[in-house]
Amino acid sequence: MNQLLKLILTGILILCFFKMSFLFYRFSGYILFAGFGWLAYDAFQRQDQWDVKIFAILAVLYNPFIQFPFPNFLWLIINTIVIIGLILNILFAEDNPYDDQIKKDDR
């Protein structure tokens, strides 16, 4: 589920490189905010502190309610870094990170 969400968020960020309407960028801000918020919550449940910090910062960065007034070229650089990071996270993620939390003797 999280891998699919990361893939969808990566696709939305790639679409932001093309010339789209202002409504698309507003809507993508809400989707990115909710998606990174969900990934931060899931990382908190898995007790992965690095992922919590990274996804929480990304949720604040793509917050549609209080926007950062970055110029367009800086947003392109930020989007490129986030896309590369998400792709690396998808490629090097564990298969099932919840296995460590389940005790084998717990019945």
C-alpha cells in the first residue's frame, strides 16, 4: 500500500514539471500533503524515526494551506530531489517492515 502511494506521489511530482493549470497545482498540493502525512503516520507506527522526520518535513513543505513563496526554479530543484528520494525509497524498502514488531510466540 505504501509503495503504491509513493509511486502515485512520484507521478504527481513528475506531472508538476509540465505546464498545467493552476487548479492542478492546488489539487496536487492537497494530495501531496495528505500522502506525505499518511507516510509520516505509518512510519511513526513502525517506529522508524528517520522516515517520520523526512515525511513530516515533506508534508509541511507541500502544505497547501500555508505555502512557501519559493521561486519556480527552486520548486523544480526540490521536486527533483524528492522524486529521486522517493524512487530510492521504493527500490530499497523492506518487503514487509511489520514483521519485526510481531512476536513469533504470541498466540
